[in-house]
Amino acid sequence: MMDGAPAPVHLAAWSSAESASATDETARLVYQAHPEYYDLFCDDRTRLLEAIRSQLLEADSELGNTRILFAGTQVVGVHSWYHASDTDVRKMVSLRILMDVLDPSLAALERLRQFKCELPPIDPDTCYLSRITVAENVRGSGFGQLLIRDFEQEAVRAGCRLVSLHVRGENHRAIRFYEAAGYRTVSPPGLAYIGMHKSLPSSAAA
């Protein structure tokens, strides 16, 4: 928890106009949300964060629609989402950026191939939550609920009534969080990741 009086909290779409410090913290949180994916490419954190900043700048990447949660001026959480029908394009653009910045080895590409085999398919008629995390020093403050609710409101405004996500099957804390928020497992067992869905009422945008 942060010390002192609670700082005012607000959500905003990430833009290239953000300060350098806010952009750097956003990149760090994006990495924190999915380290097992980014670490497939290399173990150089500086280069990985550079690649993530490049993804944030590209509107058609997986991070092209990223929203950040501020407590005062501090970035304390992020989420990224897109319509699942755009998955192939967004993943291709994101991968191109990672390839250009990181120049991964053949071994890294093989790890990536194996990683993809552990992801269940996404329903193309959903809005997909590709990244979500809260800064470690403010966990337990209710910010995760704010982020997931904001994602769902954004999805309803985009015309979606069904939202989806992936989570590692061994991440029991995250699974409990999503289940408490109304998400249910829809993928078959046996993969490292599970797929979860939630139906949204139109009132979610209120």
C-alpha cells in the first residue's frame, strides 16, 4: 500500500504524449503482466522494455489499445485489449516489432512456437484482454477490480457482449480473481494456459 492520504485515481488511454517516466513504467508493467512470453525472446530486460515501448507506439499492435491507471501521477496498473477478430493482424505486427528490436535466435523462435501450442483458441466474437496487471507495491488496493471493470466497459462501448482472456493454469491467484469477477473456464484441460469468458450485460457500460 502507498503511504499517506490516498492519491486521486483515474484511468486514461496511453498515448505518445505521456511523460517518459509514465511510458517507462507502463512498459515495465506490460512486461510484468506477461514475462513468460517476453522472456522467450531474450534475457536482456533493457532491450525487452525498448521493444515494449515500440509496441505501445504502434496502433495495430497488441498494445495499441492500452489504458493506464494512475494514482496521482504514479502509473499503478495497465490493461490492453482488442477485438479478437483482429488477433492475427495484431499478433503479426507485435511479433514484427519484437523481431526487429530483439533479433531473436533460432532457439528463441522454437520456444515461441512451443508457447503458441499451449494457448487455446480465442472466440473471434469476443473482446480479448491481452494484458492486465497492477504494480506490486499497490496490490490489495482494489486496482485490479478497477482495471477489469474498465476493460469490460470499453468492450461494451465497442459493441462486445462477450469478453475473453488467457491465464496460466498454474496461476491460481489470478484464476480466483477472474472467477470472482464472473469469468468461467471455457477451454479443454491439458494446456499450460486456460481460456476464460464472461458475458456482459449492456448495463456494464454504465
